[in-house]
Amino acid sequence: MALLQISEPGEAAAPHQHHLAAGIDLGTTNSLVASVRSGVAETLQDPDGEHILPSVVQYHGDGESPTVGLSARNAAVGDPLNTLASIKRIMGKSVDELKGIGGQYPYSFIETGSSVPRIETAAGLVSPIEVSAEILRNLGERAVETLGGDLEGVVITVPAYFDDAQRQATKDAAKLAGLNVLRLLNEPTAAAVAYGLDSQPEGIHAIYDFGGGTFDISILRLTRGVFEVLSTGGDAMLGGDDMDHQLVEWMRGQIGGEDEVSPSLLKYLLTEARLAKEALTEAEAVELQLQYGDYPGWQGSLTREQFNRLVDPIVQRSMRIVRRALRDAGVERDDVAEIVLVGGSTRVPLVRESIETFFARPPLQGIDPERVVSLGAAIQADILVGNNSDGDLLLLDVTPLSLGLEIMGGMTEVVIPRNTTIPVARAQEFTTFKDGQTAMSIQVVQGEREMVADNRSLARFELRGIPPMVAGAARIRVTFQVDADGLLSVAAQEENSGVQAEIEVRPSYGLSDGEVEGMLKDSYRFAEADRDARMLREQQVEAERTVVAMEAALQHDGDELLSAEERTQLEQLISCLRATAAKDDARAIEQLIEKTNRDSEFYAARRMDRSVHDALSGKSVDEIGEGE
């Protein structure tokens, strides 16, 4: 298909003026900031020469400012309840959703009447958005100091599978940090930009992004400098952190002790697990000396082979998602020209071996996998502020799940299918169900199932002020619009009167653990059952529409146009149809609707004749001709 070049938001009109911009990789474990200087994208370092900022924030009492980065991470064992890490994993999630993963966090989550969770710290209650804002503020200040001026804007990367709530939470954190977000960019797409894959004439590329807390796979097609995301897959609760927790369980088995693990011991073991994992990247074995407080100590070795056995189920989970992404894209593994590795977890030898075995070729390894995303974001930020006059790169991401709304019968009507390229706007027309209907409730849903109850509700709003008309006469146009950041707005307008209503879909909580993956699996597993359920509901809705229409007609003029016997016959048909519609036989309902329509044709004909007679009554032939 032909793709048109568009002007990206934030592009400057003055091509010769240099504007300061940065790309930020807000990671689960580590974060980085990069910028294009002298035509080259590079990560920016802090005064100590460190490029990587650990995504850890320590809160203090007495009004002292939070500590961010390496110092905070080093304080985690001694102050586990006030030192917050891996916050990206809980961005956009509710307190209820955190209960399923709360064992991985020693923090005290507090319900405050809002669906946004709060964490109890020495500095008071803080939200995940505020924690992320501290990390973003630190990186923004580093960029300002290094570049010598205020930033005009930043591009922040997010996992491709971040849902609307998680993306909105990221933008809110940036706003709180005082940063102007030019765009949220999917991490896999940023990696492709960093590798310069856009300079190739064409090709299909796989971006395997295995970070500390999230996993993404994106299949991209490049055509004449235009990236189109053919499919995405991922798990917002799969990453290197899971390897650390798997190793912690193994360590607990070695040291023995109580079943309950204190927050301090958990932080200690997680630190030792991370160090062991990193050491096994190069070494075949690592010596461990585990000793903490009064717990029994243990000294021994962990081999890479043992480690591989422990984490293999985690790696295989990622590979299953890779296979599904290829199926969704409609490509074979041999069609993939290049494989790009992103994220610190791709340093694990087992991960690289699994990728190379699956694709039968080695992945690209020319750029540090921990820096590649921030470099791609910096390149895109440079284009968006207008520094790169040759910046004709067009990035096209996709919606990870279908978006639609509820229609009569509790069915889902998809407006924007899964894997649709964004930004995108789609509209569909609907109408009223009953005579005189003056309002319509619109529920926006996300998911792959046929019935609304099996999908995720994003928002509800009402369109009021519809002029009273007969059922089916109103023309209600519902427009879905997804912007370049993947955020959704929905508008509804009655075309005849112009009344309208709209909503920005900003759910206050994200998808639960593995919900995206589960929703996709369920759509395949229940495909046949869903199809049958939809067919049944469609026939039941049509039966209800037929019953309502016939009852209204009988009440209006049944006594005038029908004999007592004819009316009784039609009322029996209505009663039979209502009873049949309450059962689960779609075919029987369909057949009875057809019979009801046939057997009531004479009544419909009489009503039509009467309408025509009333319309022509008292008019001459000449008057009728003039009306034409």
C-alpha cells in the first residue's frame, strides 16, 4: 500500500535553527538519556561519568529530597521500604491488580479511595507516577547540564505492549518532571532507528526486547525509509527481574531458614542474584557466599548450566510470544532479514543462543543493547524538533488490541482492529433501537472476544439530546481516534441534529498480569464458541426488535386494521417468538423471525396503504404532480 509522508508533531519550521532535544529510555531496571550532537546520537553521562541511571528512588523524612540512581540502589538492603525499584512494572495498575504480584515488592501499598495505588514511605505516600517523575527529572537535568540549555522536548520510549493507562501514566510522570513530551515511542521501533535499519532499501526485521521488567517483540517492515509495524507481542510482566526472583528462590533453598522473608533479606538476595546473573554472562561458574543477619549462611558455586535450567522457562515464554508475533505478521522466520536485541537481559547467553537457534542466524550486536533504545529515541527527538532537515523517517506503530464498542445484545463491534497502524481514525454509523429514543449509552471496550463481558471496558459516556424519531432513523456517527502515542479518544455525533459528545479514554489502571497475552490466547481458544454466542445474540436482538416493532404497531392501529382473529394470530406469533428467543437455538430463532415476518406481511401492507392514503387525502392530481 502507498504511504504518505506526514509532518510529525513538534517539527520546527525554521530548518537552520538548532533545538535541544533528548531521547529517554525509562527502563524498569536502568534508565538512560541520549541526544544527537554533531550529527551523532550518544548517551549522556552524569558528573561521575556514569551513563546508566539505576531506576531506583530512595525517599527520606524531614523534607529531604529523594535520592535517585546508584546511591539509592546501594541503600536498598538497609532501607528496603523507602527504596523503590522496578516501578515501571506497576505503572498504570490498580491496588487490586498489584495483589497478584505484591509478593515481589516489600513496599506497603495503600488504598486511598483512588484507583491509583500509593506507596507508604518516610516522605509520605507516593504514587508510581511520582516515583517515575523523579527518575525523569534526574535525566532531564542531566541533559540540560550537558547540552547547556533548556530542552525543547523529549521522546520517551515505552514497551510496545504498554496499554493506554500505562502510556498515560508515563506522560503524566514526564509532565510532573517538567518535560515536554514530543512523542511516546515504542522501544522496539527506537532500536530499529538506532541501528539505521531505515537506511536499508527494504526488509522485514524482528526487534527482540528483553528488559528488566518487560518483554516485547515487534515485527517491522521497512519500505523506502518507512517503518511499518506488522505485529507486536509481549508481556508487561516478563523480564530479567523474573530471572532474579527465580534465582532468589533457589538461593532460599540453599540457605534454609524461615518461610517468611523479611524485606531486607529479599533485597539482599535480589542483589546477590543480579550480581550472579551478570557474572555468568562471561563466566561458566560463580562462587557465592550468602550470609545475612541470623539466617544460616551458605557457600557454594552456581554454574551457568544450573542457571540456564532455572531461567529456561522464562526464556521459553518469550519465544512463544515471538512465534505468535510472526504468525500475526503473516511472515515466516526465514523472511526476517535482521534480528535486533534490546535490553540488558539479552546479555544472558541462553537468550542469545535461543534467538540464534530459532532464526538460524546471529542477531545484530553492534550497539550496546542497554543503550540502543535511548539512542533511537534521541534520533527521533532530533527529527521532531526540526534539526534534521533530511529527517524523512516515518514511524508507524500499531494498536496491540482491538478497540470497539458495545452494541445491542452485549456484543462487541470492533472499530479499530488489532495491529492497525497508528495514528489512525476510524468511524462507524449506528442508529437507535426504540422509537423516540433521545439518548444513547456508549461503552468503549478493548479485546479480541465477541462479547463485551469477555473484553476489557475502557470507558463509558452518553450522547444526549437526540431528537425523538422512529427507531432506525437517527444516524449516530462514532469516531475512534488513536494518536501517535497510542492514546484513544472517542466522539459520537447525531448527524441530523449535530448533537455530540466525546471522551478521552484515560483509564486509571492498566491491564492485569498477563492479561494481554491471555486475551489473545482466549480469542483463539474460544473462537468457535464466541462465534456461536454472537450468532445467538444477533438473532435474539433481531427477535426483540421484531417483537417491539410489532407490539408498537398493534397498539397504534391494530384494532382499526385487523379483525379480532387476525390480531389474535399475530399476538400468538409475538408470544411464540419471545419464548423461542429466550432459548439457546439461534437457527430456531432465525426461522421463527422469518415466519413472523411472512405471516405479518398482510398487516404491513395495510399499514403502508393507509399511510399512502393519508398522505394523498384531499390533494388533486395536479398538486401531487407539483410535489414531485
